[in-house]
Amino acid sequence: MNLIQTRSPAGSSNPTEARFAAVRGRTEMLAAPLSAEDQCIQSMPDASPAKWHRAHTTWFFETFLLIPHLPGYRRFDERFGFLFNSYYEAAGPRHARPRRGMLTRPSAEEVSAYRAHVDAGMAALLRDPPPEALPLVELGLQHEEQHQELLLTDILHALSQNPLLPAYDPDWREPRAATGEPRWLDLPEGVGEIGHAGAGFAFDNEAPRHRTWIPGCRVADRLVSNADWFGFIADAGYRTPTLWMSDGWAACASEGWEAPMYWQRGEAGWLQYTPAGLRPVDPAAPVRHISWYEAEAFARWSGKRLPTEAEWEVAAALPGFRDAAGIGWQWTASAYLPYPGFRPWEGAVGEYNGKFMINQMILRGGSLATPPGHTRPSYRNFFPPGARWQFSTLRLAEDAA
């Protein structure tokens, strides 16, 4: 059984109650293999302890739904607002992100009690929710699904620091991906449309849907494989500064990169640390755990380039575009910037996306750790160009001849 891609069952006839129970239950299922010690560790400032993810997503429902919308609700613990606020300035002061691993208390057991307390409050609220609360309920669930992925990527990084290289899920299996020589999908020069419009949830950074110019180009139908990456390594890709952006080469040199994150040399070839522990690198599988700097250097070495996010979204609608989601988040050539006419949400949740539109690059698609059904073609993920601990990969593009 692949724990990471399992959905939690829901047992309510109320669709919102059922979805709430399913999402909250899945978080607990993902945390279940972890000991109390596992849940407390923070392996780097960019990551957070599993216990913190469980508490922060609970704080979100308590702060933005129960306190303003459930009469008579009492906070589980007044101190938790400081501990588990992430970056919402409007919601008050907070504990510093790099020091989340110092929170040995409250215990994992107390966090479980916190979750149960808030879940009970949400059950009462959802029996007769005020209409204005329903969009925030959905945002809270989408937010928790994002943290489910972060819980997995963060604990994978933490466990990778252990010399024993323990498995998070011994039964985990590589997702199936397209193999063989890439085919090139033609995008004719012209105006395309990107962004979210219509029914269904989308984050504010996906809107408004708008027209944009697409230069004539071709986009690969599949992701770059580990075998492709072997060639980059063998051809001294990690030792050739002319392939790299200046900041990327500085990161490569200072951090000693010589292969994707979690790769190590074994007696019989390359090994990779995975959710199931250390395994031989599968040449046919897509490469993953690479930074934007590495992806861009590889593209240059290949004589190709990364697609822009607009090219990616238009190409994703074409027949034959394989592995759009479910394998890895795909780096693009696009910086994370607002769309023309972008408007952040009202209130404190307006801090959710817009204020991060600086020093980040866009990834598209969805990864093997992304909750099933969470993404859509217009979804815009973003990370700094040096980030490697996510399940990140790439596909190539080239200008039309």
C-alpha cells in the first residue's frame, strides 16, 4: 500500500463535513508512521516539524473560522496563537520559523488533543455554517492539503539526515511515468489564455484568466529522466560554470552539489534516498529533487530551455502531454509575479500568496506527494531557485525552428 497517495474515507452525508473529515483524517494518517521524536525534529530553517504542520493547520481553522463564526467557542490554549501562526502579520506575533524545532512542548499528544478540540468546534460550525464562512472552510482545507505535502517533504529531509536512513513508508513505490524518447509538442505562435476562470476553487494567484503571447515553440511530452541526468553528470555538468547562472554556480560550489539531492554513490552505481529508504536510482524514472539552478543548467547543456509557465499551461491542454501531475513539480523559466489585474483576497488571508511574489520561481503540475485531486492546470507553485527538497523535476522546451 502506498501511504502517500492514499485518500482517507469520509463518513458524512454533508459534502462539506465529509470533505473536512477526509482532509483532516488524511493529515493524521500521514503522521501516523512518525514517532513523537520524529514529529519534533526540524532539519533546516526552510522545513518545519511534522507536529508543527499538524498544529498550524489547526490554528488556521481556529483563528479564521471558529473564533469569528462560532458563538461561545473557547480557544484550546491562548498561547498556541503565538506558537503556530506562520506568517500572518494581521493575526499577531509569532514564534520564529527557524526555531520551530525547539518546541518540544506542547507534545505530539497535546497537538492531537488540540486537533480534536478544533475538529469538534468545526463539526458544530458546519452543521449550520454562515454562508460567508464556506469559502474560508474550503481555503482552510486547501491550505491543509498543501501542508500535507510539506509534512512529507520536510520529514523526508529530516530522516535523510539520520545515518540509518530509515524509511518513512517501506511499502512506497515509484509512480509510473512516461518513458522512451521524448516527442515534441508544437505550440504555434499566437495568443493563448492562461489562469483560472469559472467554477471551482482556485488560489488568488491563479487569477484573473488572461491572454498572453506565446512565441512559436515546442515542449517535450515527457519529463527529463535519471538516465538523461546521468549524461549531464558524466559530461561534467556540475563542474562547468558556463552552464550555470552566477548565483546557481555559487550555490553549486559552496554546497558541493554533484548530483540531485538525496543521491549518493554506491558500489554498483547511484543510490537515492526515497520515502521507502535508500534505493538504486532507476534510470527510466524522472529526475527529482533538483533546484531551478540545476534545471536551468541542464536545459542549457541539452541545447534546450525551460518552458515559461504560459507555455507549460497551454501545452498541458494538448493531446500527448504526459505526466502533467503526480510525479514532480516542474520548474519553469518564469519568475513568480502577479498576473495582470491580480487582486489578493480580503482580510488577513490576503497575505496568503501576494507578498511572496519576489525572489521565487514558478513550478507547475503536481508531485507524487501532492494530495490526490489538489492541483489543476492553472495551479502556480513557487519556491526559491535554490530549493531542492521538494519533489521537483523538469521538462524541456525549445524555440521553433
